[in-house]
Amino acid sequence: MPEQQDVQAPQPMDEWLLKLLACPACPQHYPLSYDAAKSVLVCHCGRYAFPVGSDGIPNLLVTDDKIINSDADPSKCPPPQGGN
């Protein structure tokens, strides 16, 4: 019988951590929002997404980002509500 692997459910993103994080890929360093269904952090501009591991730790390396909307231009994105 094959060994059963212990697969963890994705951990929720802590709100306090989410408030501290900023997009490392866009020049404006916009805030990130958590998409739990896809386990990614999405930049406010809508262009970049960063994976979040099953341990809840985000990978914010620019080399590992995914461009989810190549038409999104961070320089033309209105600032987020709340002054971030």
C-alpha cells in the first residue's frame, strides 16, 4: 500500500501581515490583497500575483511573480482607497 502524504490545507493570511506587505514588482509598491481561492497575493494594480505557500508564507520574489493581466499598467492605476 502506498504511503499517504500529509497534505495541509492552505493557512489563512493574517490581516496584520497583509497590511504590512506591498507589491515588490510595481514602482508604486501598491498594497496586496489575498485571493484565498487561488492562494495568491494580488497587487492593487491588477498586474501581478505572488504565490502563498500552504504554510501561509507568501513568496514575494519578483522572479517568481505571475503577470495575471499584461494590459494593467501600474503607473495608470488610481491610488487605493485609504491612502496606501
